[in-house]
Amino acid sequence: MKRSLEDVVQVMESSHKGLNSYYRVALDNLDAALAFLKQEGARVATITGKDARDHLEVLYHFAVSAELHTVIVDLPYDAPSVPTITNHFVAAVLYERELIGLLGINVIGIPDSRPLELPPKYTDPTPPLRRV
Amino acid sequence: MIASIVVALVYAFVAALLLQGIRRIVVAHSQFRKGPSIFQAFYDFFKLMGKESLTPNVTSPLLFNLAPILSVASMLFAALVIPLAASASAVGAGDLILVIYLLAIPPIALILGGSASGSPYGAIGAAREVALLIAYETPFIVAMVTVALAAGSFQLTTISATAWITVLPLAAIAAIWTLPAAAAVQPFDIAEAETEIVSGPYVEYSGPNLALLQLGQWLKTFLYASLIAVVFFGTTIYHFEPVINLIIQFAIIALLVSVFIAFWQATTARTRVTRVLRYYWTIPTMLAIADLILYLAGVRYMHFLFGWAGL
Amino acid sequence: MTVAEVNDRGFAKLKVPIGPSHPALEEPARFLFDVEGEKVVDVDYEIGYNHRSIERLCQERPMPKIVYLVERICGICSHAHPLNHVERVEDIADIEVPERAKYIRTIYAELERIHSHMLWAGIAGEEIGYHTLFMYTWREREKVMDLFEMLSGNRVMHGCNQIGGVKWNISDEQARSALGVLGYLDTAADKITKSVLKDSSIAERCKGVGCLSKEDAIRLGAVGPNARASGVAEDTRVMCKYAAYGDFDLEPQIAKDGDVVAQALVRLAELKQSIGLTKELIENLPDGPIQVEYGEIPPGRSVGRVEAPRGELIHYTETNGTRFFERIKIRSPTLANIPSYVPKFIGCQVADIPIIAASIDPCFSCTDRMTVIKDGKRKIVSAQELKTGRI
């Protein structure tokens, strides 16, 4: 990338190692970060949802040729919700549906909100990847 | 008469199943494999006869169960009418038009059964079988009618007195060209394309129903090839003992099948149903029509080319 | 299901299910096609039949077991997954793997690519009804499987990758034997390529079928040979230079049209390239140890990619200093390629469905790893919904 994400958006913490860069941003700055990455020619590689024991995390992994830039947002356990990134990155729709199904994160504005790979009458209130 | 009927039926049954074994072995050897036993079709048939026939919950169980019986009955009748390796057929006389109609009944049974099976695979398979039938019957019928015209009669005993390939080779080529489609193998196994529509019309059949439906198809392949052998190669060479005659005729048919069905099957992919009509209605039909027109115009080109050989 | 509806041109409107159990599919997935006559107008699909809750298990099993668990995600990519996994752990713990081990890993990876592309050629032939091509390519593929058995004791699931190196060394005799097999495979690959590209019945079934434009490939996130067949010149081996790829000059094999013939061109070209590359790797195998000692795995995280035979495979691994992993996320190439099914299927004929389904080389085993399914009901994802995910 020609410029760093830190120059464009306020980043709470960041770390770099080799070709990997990690940026933790506040939920409000997510959109700006995405717009910047899209401009730099990034494509979404995958989205990881994580149960970090006292909060949830969503890690968006973007590939910019050989580099992998990860944007991390923190979400609370109760009613976690995050806006969709399909406005910028169409290919992310399946990855966001995994977040819905496996971690119970509400993705706002996603065109298809059905959980991926879960049966239609899944009645267990705890999503599968949360630590119980 | 009874004896010849029984012999004809048994011969048709055994020969049709053996032919499938031969075909599979030739295909297997083209693919660096050994292939199944030559009696594999027998094992399949008798195994299926011992299983249970299930009728799915369809609107017309009658049609569903009638189709296999129709298929086999028409073919057994055809076996009595075609002069298999003799100057007369098992029931004495035989009519070409009758045989052509009978040979069209197994595909129609397949269409009926596929439509009545209540499955989308069956419906698509039936539709494809319709297209295939119209496609390959056209050059076949034109070729056969040309031969009947040249022989002056539709009686098979009269027709088979001459080896018509020596007079109407283009019609022979057109008829032999339709063999793989009649046998429903690659490139024309589109009605029962396993990877596309599971088994097409066969998909809901099981047990004796399936055995009979398949038997009808196998008999049709054998009798179709027999008809071509009898019409175009004649029965004049069969002046030995009846058993030897049958073996010679079977050898000719096996050769036809191996080269024009099995070898072709091993070396092509399945074609598309939209292309089959165009495929058969162009060159094969034109060849058959060409021979028809030439014959009607009195041009005996084979006599002209090879008259010195005393044909 | 009765044919009750007819469209305005008189063609029957049918819903044709393909799967989960169907001869056209290697692995279970469910497609529901809206068909009018022989033309597909819409496609619904559903994945998830091969769930084994692997990501959840990765959090609950101790670290040494995870290499084996990850290996069993898929039989055909059984080297790419553990390769990526151990590379992530080595990245977190700063373990420097010896050169010989890197070369051996690369040799296995390339052999896997060879056998996978031959498998694909056979399956593609089978889908269009060309059984002879299937028999022929799989016969040659057996030579590769015998080679694997000689090197590691197994045809698939070699158990070769370990954190810090590899388990099985390649002796001189094995190397000589392997070079002989590769020489034979070179000729076989030429024959396969010639017979696929020059056959008129294959061309009739595959040309112009299942086209994916370059813009759609990039927008829908297609990866691997699927994307390269549409002209996207990205190959993770060339871009990221992991394992021993940095020592070799590779070029991504691309084709322009994006149809099934282009997919075949790309995979067959990669087959030839891999055979040549494996020969070079074996000839230049450096001496040295194949394993280093390492201590505790510190807390940390790593994300990285590997070029599996089907495309870009990405692992995100996070450790927390205990003997369990904090999180492992695996995104296999087929999941990234699934959205590209939609433009490929719409407008094709029913006869083209199997070959298009096989053309992206789907591996649903790799794709459905994640959820614990509590009851047997499945759900359909509609193409309409996928389509409205676009701008």
C-alpha cells in the first residue's frame, strides 16, 4: 500500500510483522478504513469472528497483493452488531453470514441475513462458536 | 413353427444380453481395463428380477408399470418377424414397415415411463428421448424405404435375398450411422445421462420393472443391428445348419456393434440434445435421400463401378 | 413433482434438484435449478453437508493434535492445510525452518497439485460423459499416488508436516525413483493436454460454457485457477513466496475466456509447470536437517496464505500461551469460489450443469467445516439473495 491505514483513520492500536499488519479501530471508523482500503485496491480475503472471553471481536482480513491487512473491531456480548461491508466489498457476503450464524452477530444492512450452514430451526440460543 | 418361435425367442434373449457384454468388454479394453464378464448382463437381469418393484406415488401407476411390459413384448414380437439368419422368419413372413414400427416402441415406452415416473429427471429424460427418436429414425426410415423400393416389396424375405449394401451403400452408411443412437450409448446416451439427470426415465424403476425396461432396450439394440445386418448384408450366406447360421449372423452383428457402437462410445463425450437433431437430419439423412434419388433416377452407380465383379 | 407450469414459449418450467446425493457431484451440496425447457434461469444452492465442526474442535484439542486434525479437512488438499497451519505457528513462534524441510514441503505441495489437476481432468471428462478420459487420467494419476506412498507411506494424509520441519526425509534412491516417475508424467501430461484440447466432442460441450468475466471474477472474490481462467493474474505462490517458492521463477498460468475450456487450459498448464518445478526441486534438494527444536509457542497471531490446488487458502491462527489455540480460522478456496457459480449457471443448459459445477473444482469438504449441526434440517440459500448482495 502506498500509504498506511494509520495515516488516514484513527487507529487504537496497531502491530506489524513481516507482511501482516493489524489495526484495531473503533466501530465508527470502520467505514472510513474500508473506503481507504478499497481505494488501495484491497480485496477481502476472509472475516474472522472471535470470542475473546469478555467481548467479541471481528477481524476483517484484506489482501493487497502480498500484504495482509487486518482491521479489528470489538463488540460487546449483548446485542453485538456491525454494519455490513458488502457496500464496498461484494464478496464478503458469505463471510458475514458465517458471523451471523456462528457467533450471533447482527450484521446491519446485509442483503441476505440467513445464517450460513445452520439448519433453519436451530433452537439453541448459544451460537456454536461462543465459549460457554 | 412352434420350435422356430422358441428358438428365435431364446436366441434373441441370449444374443441381446451377450451383445451387451461384448460391447462393455470392447469399451473397457479401449480404456486400458479388462471390463466385466461377458455374462454381466445376465447377472444384472436375473438379480433385478429377484428384487422388489416399487411404484412411486404417481398419478398413473398403470402407465408406469405398463411401459416395461410394452417394451419387451414389442421386441419379442419383432424377434419373431425379422428373419434372423434364415430366409424366412420364425413366423414365416415379415413386413419391414411392421418391424420399423415395432422398433420404435421401446423408446415410446421409455417416454411413457419417464413421464409417468413423477420425477423431474424422468420428465427431462422423456423429453430428450423424444428428440433423439425423431432424430435418428429419420435417416433410418429413409434408408429402409429406399431398400424396399429397390427390392420391389416390403416383405423382409424378399428384401433379404440380396445384400443391399452392394447396391445402396449410401443408404447402408446412413442406417449404420444411426446405430449408436439406437443403442443409447455415448455420444447419444442423453436420455439416460447419469451425471446430468441421474438415469432419466429409468430413475424411479426398480426390481423386475427395471429389468424388463432394460431388457427391452437391449433387445432393441440387438434387433436394430439384426435388421441392418439382414437387410444390408442379406441372408444368402446362411445356407448351413440353423445353429451355424445363427452363430454367423451373431458374429456379423457383434462386429457391427463393436466397431460402430463400442469403439465410438469409448472415444467421445456425450453430445447435447439440441445438437442431435441437427446432427442426424443433415448428413445421414442427406446420404439416405441421395441414394433414394439416385435409385429412382435409374443410376446404378455400384453396378457401374463394380459391375465387372459380377454383382 | 408434476410439470404444471409452462412458460410463454411453451417450455415446461421445472425445479430440478441436483444433490445432495447426485452423480454429478463429488461431494454433497444441494443445488436447486429453475429450469425452463433445457435452460437454467435461476439457481439456489445450499452447503453445509460436510460439517465436522473443525474450527470449534481446534479450540478444544491440545496443540500437537491440531496438525493431524487440520490435515483431515480434505483428502485432495491434505497437504495444503497442514502446511499453512504449521507456517502460521512458525510465524508466531519465530521458528526458522531448515532449507531442506522447506524444499520437501514444496515437493509434496507440487505433487499434490499434480494429482489434484489430473483428478479434475478425469472428473470433468466424466461429467460430460467422456468416461474414457476419466479412466485414462486416473490411470496416470495412480503413478503420483504410488510416488506419495513411496515417500510418506500414504496416498493422501501424508502426516509429513510438523511444526519446525517435516517428518519424512527423501533418500537419494527415492529421489531417483521420483525423477523417473516425473519423466513419465511429463509425457502423460502432454498426451492428456493434447487429447483434451483437440477433441471435438469436448470442445462442443465446453466451449463458451459457464463463462465468468474478469470483472465478475474480481468482484465476487474468485481465487485460484477459477480466477486465472478469467484472466486474473494472481498466484499465491508467486505473490507470497512461501516455503521454497522464493528460489524459483514461476509465472501464473492464465487464460482469457473464463469458460470451461479456459479452466482446462489453466489447470493443464499448471500441471505441466508443476511437473517441471518438482523435478527442479528434487534435483536441487539441499542437504541438512529436516527438523529444528523449538520451545514454547508464545501468545501471538498470524495470518497467511498458501496456494492449494483449488486456489488461495487462508489461515488465521491466534495463540494465547496455553497449550490450546485461541482461534483458528480457515477459509478454503472453494468458499471464495462459490459466489462465482451464479453468473456461470444462469443461462446455461441442463446438460451443462454438471460440467459447470465441476469446472471450479469444488471441494465442499474444505468448505463446510464449521458448525455443529444439531438436527438434520437444511436450508436453501437463494441465488436471488446472492445477487442482491451486489451493488
